[in-house]
Amino acid sequence: MAGNVYIFAGGGTGGHLYPGLAVAEALAKRDPAGRMVFACSNRPIDRRILDPLPYAIVPQPVRPFPGKPSGWPGFLWAWAKSASLSRRLLADLKPKAVLGLGGFAAGPVISAAASRGIPVALLNPDAVPGKANRLLAGKADVIFTQFEATTNVFPPDLHERIRCVGCPIRSLFGAATRDEALQHFGLRGDRKTLLVFGGSLLAEALSEAVGQLVGDLGTLAHTWQVLHITGSSKAEAIDQALRGAGLHTRTQGFCDRMDLAYAASDLVLSRAGAVTVAELAATGRPGVLMPYPYHADQHQRLNAAALVDCGCAIVCPDSKNAADNAATLRGRMLPLMRDIPALDRMAAAARKFQGRRAAENVADWLLAAGASEG
């Protein structure tokens, strides 16, 4: 294979893959002859995101860490298969550097690369590192983070390896125009747009809460419309109910043009994944954030803190009950939708909260690491 090879290891969610894609884009501009290979998971979301792109894809059988003892035999079998695949991949491609994207699919390749002395970097855009990154951190030459506070979550002996650069974001974010976005989704230009988005795994809790707010949202039908991106089994019923309340609405099961979705929006109701938080900042959109409630470390709540502190987002806790969530949104989001000056102030604050050149900084390190090994 001609040119330098760079392996991007990880996947399983868009939150792991999209920052890697941003780095791959920046790296391709610096090393046009370079080849990018994504060693991802075998989850359908990975292929859905990666298949349309010009990168080689190597799905791995590796599985997440099991929560019960009964899951360990299958996990160990899948790990052994992935470890063998990783060793062959590294031997065949001889990559100049490997970038870990986080998640269980990063483990086998990062472990094999570190044992061979190949330069290794980790992306850690969440405020609190996940289990995989905590286990792999000691194998990395450098760890790229989004938040300054993340440094103190890692052991002190790793602090000198940490570089806070922000979260890599694809260049298309911020480039789309509102008119282009409205036309793409079939939205009206005389309405403000509420974007409801649950992340790449399409949180059903947000959809259920919106479903219980149909009557309330209907009172705003003369000034607002809804772009609903959801994989919920109840999506069609919710869509019909919103239309019945007089709202102009568009519903999609999956959106591969989130740049246009943000460009069309005036307010975003979403989870608080690291990438979503970074995309809100990059596009200057105010947010109502409902952090995922099932993580023990509550890292999505911590992800949201930076946006809350700068005044461009509010947090509504997910109580794990649709009626309670709807009540919270009724008390916090709906008044905001009626207070356009407050919404404008949040948007202005969001525009000031711009990210750093994270993708370029990570790409520069990979290129320099590769050059040092060449």
C-alpha cells in the first residue's frame, strides 16, 4: 500500500467515530498520499457512518466488557479473535501511527500497537474517560482531551502526556447556510426550528418526552416547527400527533447531514455527548441538554457544564420517566421558546464559545509521529 498508513481504532457510536473522521479529514490535507484505515466495531452504526466515506474499514468481533460473569467466555473469545486480527493488520500495513477513538473497539489495536512500539494517541473528548480509555491510557504516548478538568481524572503519572485541544469537529460544521438547510429538510423559513436529536444511538427518552408535549408545542405552531431525528418505534405516532396539533414537522430515523440540521435550528434539545456539546459550540446553537442518566460517572452532565457556564445551554435532568421529563421541559424549555430575546442571548453566547483547532492539532501530532518513525 503506497503512502503512510494511519489506523483509527474504535467505534460503536457516532461519538467515537465522528472525531476520528474530523482528524482523518485534517490529516488528508497534510498528507495527501496517506491512507486512513478504520478498525471499528461490527455494530451497524459503524458501517452506516463509514461506508459512504473513502476510507478502508476493518470491522472487529470484539465486544464490550461484560456486565455479568456469564458474558466473559464470549468476551474473551471475541477479544482473542480481535487481538489476532490486530496483529495481522499491523504487520501487513505497518502504520506510522495509531489513533484510539475510545470505546471497546479501540482496545485490541491499541494494545497491539503499543507492544510493537508504534506511536499511539488517544482521543478522550468526554469530561470523564470511559472504561476503555482508562485501561488504555498507560499505553498511549499522548492523550487528547476536550476539557481542562479531565486531566485530573487520569493518574498523576500520565498528566504530562495530556494535551487539552478540544474535540475534533468536521470542517462542514458551521459552513452550511440556513437557506440550504431549510430546503434540504423541507422546513419553513418563517418559523423558528426546534431540533430534537438523541445522538447516533437516537435516545428514545427524548422522543417520549416530546410526545407528551404535543399540546404545549401546538400553542407555538405559529412561530415554531420541529425537526425530529429519532429511531424511536413511536416516531410515526409522535409525528402525526405534532402535525395534528398544527406544527410543521419533519421526522428522520437517522441524519447523515447533522451540519444542515444544526444550521436549520434555533434551539436544540439533545443528550450531552462530548461530540454534541462540541458541535453546539462550533455551530453557535443554544441547547437544552438532557444528559444520559445511566452512566455511573454522569460524564454527560459534566460535558454540559462548560456550555451551561457560558450561558448558551440549560440542563434538564432525565428522570427516566417520560411524564416527569415532559414536566421539566414544560417548565424550562417552553418558556425559553416563548422568550426570543433570551434565546438570542444564548445564541450569542454560543457563538463566542468556539472550539480550538482540535482536528488539526491531532493530525499534526500523527504526522510528526509518523515522520519520526519513518
